[in-house]
Amino acid sequence: MNIFKNKIIHWSEDESIKKLYDSICKDEISISSTDTILGFLGNTTQNSFDKIVKLKGRKEDKPFLILIDSYDKIFNFVEKETMDNPKILNIIKNFWPGPLTIIFNAKKNIPDFLCSKEKTIALRWPKHDGLQKILKFFDGLFSTSANKSNEPVAANLEDINIDIINNTKYIVIDKNNIDTNHKLDQTLPSTILDITNRNYIKVVREGAISVKELKKIYGEDFVK
């Protein structure tokens, strides 16, 4: 029995984008290829958040990354004065869209399920044509690695926990980026920077973009 039967759709097909859009609007969760690793994709609603928490099997007080598709959409989640640092703007200009997640101080009126207990929020603008197609319809979408907490990140479709496959709507992939064995080209997660302190930037995780590359643009050392 093919566990992927009727699950796999493709980013390049308009009908697939429509199916994905309709499912997201219903708060259904899918798995998608990205410019980094396989991830869950869901609407930024409490219902979708709860579903991803259940799929991950983790605590509810930990927020998920939010994907956006333009600079302006930062301000759906972040106050404009947060972006008055020219060095931060330079990092965004050079590495977005791309595999860089940035942790900001969230707007005061942001719902608790979108941000941490410290009122921070993680945003990323992915460099991925398919995600760009779907993100244009939403203020943002939840994303996090498509695995159970404390289990390895999936390097190919067959690595995905069967419970996750059974409880998600679609698996959206790039036809050209996954070979006949369903192995992904990209298995590195995004690099994460925390800019919530105005005096320094903290490297939370080094991933697809090296700290060395980032420092060249920023011009100073980061805190680790």
C-alpha cells in the first residue's frame, strides 16, 4: 500500500496551489518542501497551531516560525520602530528571501499562540517559488520541521513518521528537487538570529547560512 497515495501534490501545478489554499483556509495541516527542510504548513490560527502541536507532540507554550513573502508583511507581526537599525535592514536586504529566520519583538496585540511567553516572534521569507505562490494569499503561515519532537528531521519522504503522514492533508513537493527515492536536495535548516536586544544580535542556530557570511554583512561579531 502506498502511504503517499492521494497525498502528493506539486508546487508547479496551479490546481495543487488551489487545493493547498482551500485546505489551509480550513485549518488543515500539510507537509511541504521548502528552501530548507521538509516542514509543516498551516494557517496562523489557534486551531492550526493546536493541530501542529499535537502532530509534533510537544508543549503548547513554544511558538512556531511564521513564513512571509514580502518585507511589508513583517509589520503584520512587528512594530515599525523595530526596523530602525540600518545594520539589521542590511542583513534582511542581503539574506531575505532565503534560509534565515529572524526573531523579533512582537507587536503588543499579537495573540499568544503566535509568539513566545517573552513576546518574541520568529519570521522568515523563504526563497522558494512554490511557497511564494501560496504565501501571497496570507499574512503569514506557520512552519516547523515535519517530525515529532525529539525525532530526527526527515531527509526524505520515507523518514516522515507514519502518524504525521496519516494526519496531514497533503505533501507538497517540487518535482525536480526530489529524486526517485524521494530524497531531498536540501537538508539544512535555516540559520536563526535573535535581534530582540537592541545592543547585540544573538546567533540561536547556525544552519544553511554561515555565521561568517552574516558577519561580513553585519560588520560586527554576534553573541552565541
